[in-house]
Amino acid sequence: MKSRYLYPLSDSSIEARGGNKAKNLRYLMKHKYPVPKGFVLAYDALEEYEQGGNAVLAHIRKELLEYLHPGISYAVRSSASLEDQGDFSCAGAFESYLHVRGADEVLEKILEVWASLQSEKLMAYLAQSGLTRSSIRMAVIIQEMVHAEVSGVAFSKNPMTGFSEIILEAAVGDGEFQILEKKAPERWVEKWGVWKEKPSAALLPEDVSRKLCDEVDSIAKGYGRPVDVEWAYDGKNIYYLQVRPITKLDIPVYSNKITKEMLPGVIKPLVWSVNTSFINKIWREILVSLTGDQSIDQDHLTGYFYGRAYFNMALFGQVFESMGIPYEGLELLLGVEEDGPRKPHLKPGMKALKRAPSLLKLTSSFLTAEKKYRKMEEAKRSRYEELALAIEDAKSPEECLLLAKEVLKETEPVTYYNIMLPMLLMMMHRMLKSTLEKEGVDVRHLTLSGVEEAARKYSPHVHLAEIRKQYHLPKEMLTVDEKRALEKEIEEFLQKFGHFSDSGNDCSKKPWRETPELIYEMLQAGGKDVEEEKITFSDLPRPVRRKMKNRMLHRRTSSLAVTRESVSSLYTFGYGQFRRIFMKLGGLMKEEGLLEEVEDVYFLYYKELEEIVYEDKKEDLIGLVEKRKKDLLRYQDVPVPELIIGKDEPPLQDEKAGDYEGIPTSLGVYTGPARVLRGLSDHHLMTQGDVLIIPYSDVGWAPLFARAGAVISESGGILSHSSIVAREYRIPAVVSVRGALRIKDGTMVTVDGYSGKISLMNPWEVENR
């Protein structure tokens, strides 16, 4: 028998003998974060107790009498070897006890913690995780209770999306975060120093919340990975009770922040399939060059929901984070994500060193992209003009698809530069902005060299403004000579800009050359050019102009701004050839009786067109097109979520569909019959696939989750046991749903783990799902 089983949390030996929870607490103490006093009962105690029995317990009791202070309450918690790791949280699998006093009561709770190794819920967890009981060693932490006014949990990043948001959840109570499971927590969300969400009547003073955010961010940076921490506030000080890595969830996170600018609105199937075929390929090449990971699947880079395009930002975010750049690095580079006072760094960190060769190669391609594009620009435009003539002469569907492949091949390199050059421009502009801000210059008022000339060359609105100035409209008031001159001006305008449309990335949109009357309407509509106060670089103070860095950044940014206009114009012209091809193909299919309208071709995917043309698969295309038209029409004016987490399309919400809402804490969407259980004694009422509705999320409910299709709880927060266990079972969960127990058994319920909405389904809605 050992001479000693108890060790102070400050003892370095507990890292080897005290479990992960104790190891993590020691990390906090080493880095001077306030942790309640405590000690650890080492692994050896249980292992020798299983062999030696009561003699070990007597020895432990003797040590407890030396460590415990009369009148002080303690928390007795598990600290297993497998617990609180990045891959396995073991949330709720072991027991914890609060407000324990005296050696005898502490010893009793130690035995109960040990006994939890044999519990049904642990066995279910181990089976789900592919583990065995023999893989676990168990220590126990005995720690002084904090007399907390408020306690809760904080996440250094959003555990559901991976975004760079610090999330605080807080509730009245002391000691352990379990108190939140009986009362809905208040929620604070901070991103880069800006509050994205905060309660109107808060339990925590804002300065305390801010301090928590700062310290949690600091803990995570020192820890080397995202963490969640449990904390308690006694009215004066914050104490940290636990820290653990956030359990990794390999779930796609789709965002339309970028795509709603690039490919806005409802996108028809043909446009979707054509665009993603080359856009995804290019993004894959960029990501592979950054990571060396050839397994990246280009089909997983984008999603198609509600007829709209989304980027899988989880995949992009993981690549950026692996280089020490924020998860939202791509959105920051493209300017669709705002930073804050705590500005994120966009320069690769130390993590990127192992990828130095790949990064150097990519950096070289970045820096030479403008020069390489300029070399190919004229030849590419000439090639597109040749293809336009060939498309006019096409006589068969086979010729149309061959020409589509040619346009696709020609457009891939243009698309590459249409992605790379704007990103490079954003990087340089960001650097210029940062540099000039230090000099007191607002870059928004600075006119970049050559940009106005580029606008005259590439921007249709400049040409329209010039035409408008020359003629007095309406057209009926012009003289015969003026009308002829105007018609010639418009003809020349359409030769140059006729390929433009509402969206340069949607070849189903009618280009201006097909609607010349639109140009007249735009001219007649008039308009006043907004004149903004601008300054040129030469107008800046002499000390600013003379700095080599400022001159270099301005010159480079200006050059890229001009080139960006050029590549955008070329891309729009080249991509516009798809319109010519598919309208020709649609016409041929209409003549054959396969389509009712020429533009119905856009409601078929490109692969389907290949099957129709090459494999003669022509069954009921008209019916298929009509169904897709109705679906897209239904989506037309529906507000869609900016984020979609997971691969399933969340249901469109009707205001009358349901009266319940809560906090979404586990992802997914599920429809099934409701089953209200007010106690575990009702478990026999539950069948496989039921939506489990419970009053609170006690750890005892966990075994039922294996049968649940989704979980609704009237209480809880993002770290309640129901939330954690549901995430590990990968079933949707919504917690803090007021009045959920009023839902009748058997009601068909849709649980939306994305929005937190609970919808009671009508019978016809269920039939149509």
C-alpha cells in the first residue's frame, strides 16, 4: 500500500497520476489564473482499493483529515484519464458532488465517483465511442467551493460553428456549471472586441464579462487550442473551476456571406452545376497547394440550399487555422467579414512553418499573378470571340456540349485570376489602409492611380453617363439625326458591354444584348453621379508621400485595382458564352419537344444534359422542369439563413408552424413523434426515433439519447449534459424551450438544431416532406 494518495493541485506529479481534469487545473494555476484550493486523489487509490479494500479507505480517510478544513464545503469530482480530452469529453459520464463536508462524507462521495465507472451511462458512452472500461484510470478532485453570485461557462470559440466568437453563458448560482441545467443561462457573444450579443438586464457587470472574454482568449492562446472553461464569480473575483479543449466536431458549416455577393439570389440547377465545376476545382487547387492534402473533395466545398449557393467555410476555416490565420480568414480577405478593436492577424503564424515550401510556391504565384494575367489577356479575349462565332454555327446538341467544354476549359484560368487578383488586392488594400491610418489618412478618400481610367474602359455605368450627357431624353424629343446617333452609340455600347446582365455569374440572366430596350430605359431614368471628396496620393502631406513603404503600397494597390477591373470584365465576357450555348441547346431541345420553353434548359443539371444528349435519357423532362420551377419559385422571396450547419437543408419556417423556440446546442434537423418524459420511470413509453422532450437535462437522461431522434429540454445551456451528449450522438438538440412539456405525445415535431425553432407539423406538411 502506498504511503500517500492525496496531492495538492500545485504538485507537478498530478499531471501523471491525477487525470486530465486535474492536469488542466494545474495548467491554469501555473499561468497565474485564480483556481479554488484543492487536492487530488491519485489513480493508485482506486487501483489499490480494488485489490486491498478497506485498508486503503482507512488510509485515505486519515489523509483527508489532514487536508480538509472544518466549516468549508468541497466539490468532489471525477478526473479520469480519458476525460476532458479533445476527442472525448465524457460529458456526464462520471459523477460530481457539491457542498460536501467532512472526511466521512467526502470519502462516501469518492466511492460514488469510483462506482460511476460501472454505470450504464458510461457503458453506453464507451460503446458509442469504441472504447473499453480497461482504457480508463480514475482520479478524484476535492476542491473548495466558491460562494458564487454567478457562475457559468465560457468558450474561446463557437463550438458549433468554429467561428472566432467568445461565448459566455451565466446564471445565478455557485460552484459548478450544472446549475445552468435547471435555469436558462444569459448569453454574451463577443467577436474581436465587439459584442455581437449581450443581455439587456445582465447578471454579470459588463466589465466582468469583458475581463472573462479577455482571459478566456488568453487561456486558449496559451493552451494552444480552443477551450471551454467553467468559472464562478463571487462578486469580487473570477475563479476558474475547469478548462478543457473543445471537443472537435467534423461538421460542415455553410455560409452565404461570400456567395450572396458572388452568386446572389436563387440559382437555377444548370447555373449551379456549371459554376461549381470550375470554381470548386480552382479553390481545391489553392487549398491543396496550402496543405498538401490531396484528399480534399471539390464537391464538398460548396452547398446548394433553397436554390442558393453556400461555401463550406468549415473546410476553408480549418486550412486557415492550420496556418495560424483566423477561421474566417477567407471572408476577411474578401472583405465580407468585419474585424474589431482586437484585430485578427492575417499573416501566417508559426504553424505555417512546416508548410513553408508550399506557401512560398503559392506566394510566388500570388505575386506573379498580375503579370501572368496580362500576358494572356488579349489572346483569351480573341479566343472567346472565336468561340462566340462557333456557337452561332452550332447545329446539334452534341456540338453545343463540346463547345461548352471548350468555354469551360478557357474559363478556368480566367476564373483563377478572377479569384486570386481580388484577394491580393484586398490584402494590399488592407495593408495600405492600416499604414495610412497611422498617418491620419482615411483611405476611403484616396483615389488610386489609374482607377478612373479603368472605369472608363471597363465599367458600363461610366459610358451610360457619357451617353446621357450627350442627348436630351426622352427619345421621342430627339431629332432624326440625334436618334440615329443615339442608336449608333447604343449599338457600340452593346458591342462592348452587351454581355453584361443582372449577374455576371448567372448565365441564365438575360444579357443586355438581348434586351436593348433596357439601355434606353436606363438612359431615360437619368440619375446623378455622386461626387465624393477625393484626394490623390500626390495630395498627401510630403512626409507621407516620401515614405517608401507608402509609395510601394499605393503603387501596388493601384495597379491591382486596375487589373481587377480588367479580369472581371474578361471573366464576364467569357462566362457569358455559356448563355449563347445553352440558349442554342434549349432551342434545339424545344424543337424536339423535350422542353416547353427555351430557357427551361436552365432547370436541368449539366450532368443531366450530358445524359440526355449522349445516353438518350429523355423521360418526362417537362414534368421534372415544372417541379423544379415550383420549388425555386417557392424559395424566391424567402429569407434564408446566413449559416447552415451540417449537410441537411433546414426546413423553411412558417410563422404559424410552431410556437416554441430555444437555444440550439446540437446540430441537425429531425421530424418525428413527440414523447414527453417527466421522469426516467416513463422510459418504457419511448420508442426508437421519438423526439425526446424532458423537463431538464440531468445526466441520468443520457442512456435514452441512444433511442432519441432529437432532444428538447425545457432548461439547459450549450454545455448542459443534454447538449453535449446530443452532440456526441449527433442528434439535434434545442434547450431552454419554455413550455415544451405542453406538447402532446405523438405530435409530429420538427426540431431545428440550427435556428432553435420547434415546429408542430400539420399532417399535409408531414406527407410532403
